[in-house]
Amino acid sequence: MHHFNRHKGTYIALTIILLWCFCLVTAFLIEVDFSNPLIYILFLFQIHLYTGLFITAHDAMHGVVSANKPLNKAIGTVSAALFAYNSYPRLFPKHHLHHRHVATDEDPDFYHGSFIPWYFKFLMQYVTIWQIILMAITYNVLLLFFPQVNIILFWIVPSILATLQLFYFGTYLPHKGEHRADNKHKARSLQKNHWLAFISCYFFGYHYEHHHAPYVPWWQLYKEKEKQLQY
């Protein structure tokens, strides 16, 4: 049990990665029948797992997936790459700039504007031409083996919706608008509802808490929320 607890972050990260792989392969192999409710459940679960991939890469950027630094970086690199070929070495410095210069002109995640232009600025900040090329190549290779509708429904669309989900709950809602002068993290949080917080963005709606304690992994953020409510 002590061994499990010491490596819990690694096991959770690997579980998300393996679940994503298993569900994607399953989704590629099934026949898509839109009258079957299981299709919609699998579709929504795949979005959730995509979000989990990015949250896992994010936790690796804070060094909390594993105390073993090479393993931590490896898991972060794989998680980021599985999410539409995101580059962990590219994401890492940008994310730490966000933490150091939150909600300022030096924050790559921040924008003085409304939702839609902010979202497109966010995409332009992180999506590269190489990602698009690799996605296009992979799409055409997958077409040789699997039906187009399966690829679009379970590989492409969930990655786009997960990006929107991550942006809305992890960037836009927490940092939009003005913040009180005593809010040193320039971030706000969802009201306490651990179930909704997990479903929406792996507790990253508790965003003030994340900035206050970036060393806390996603699966412990609800405890940080409880702690902050005591003050």
C-alpha cells in the first residue's frame, strides 16, 4: 500500500493514457449506429479522456506525476503527443510563463477581450503547422484501416471539444474580467461541487486553488478547495 501511495500519480496518469488508447481502438472498430445510445456515451467519454490527457501533461509540467524526473517528463511528453501531437517542450515554458505572469501581457494564456477572440488567440498560441501536418498524415493512414465516420467522431471531434472545454474551464472562466486587488493569483474558482468540478475539467475549475498550490496534483485539488473554504 505504501508503494502504491508513493506512485499513485504515475498509476493515475497511466490509467488515463491506457483508457484513452483502449476506448479509441474500441471506437474505431465498432459500427457507428446513431440510434445506439452507447455511441453517445463513448463519444462523451472520449472527450473526457482527451481532457484527462492534457491535464496529465499539465501535472507533469508541475512535476507531480512522478518523483522520478525522467519518468515524469516521459509521461508528460506522451500525454501531450497523444492529444493532437501537442509538444511538451513547447507547452512547458509557456505554462510556467502563465503562472509567473498571470493575467498580464506576458501571460501567453491571457487576452483582454471576449470569449471567441480569446479562444482563437489561445489556439494560435498553441497549435502549430507541424501538428496540423501530423494530424493530416495520421488521418489519411487511419483511413486505410478504419471507417471515416469513426475517425472523425471519436478521434478528431473529441480533441476539438476537449480543447474548448480546457480553455473554457481552465483559462477563460478563471481569468476573465477584473479581479479584486487582494486576489494575488488573479483567478477565480467554481463553487464547491466536487462531482461537477471533476466532470467539467478534472477539478481545474478550482483554479484559484491550483495557482495557490501548483504542487497539488489534479486528483487532490478538491482537498485544496476544502482547505481554502476554511479560511
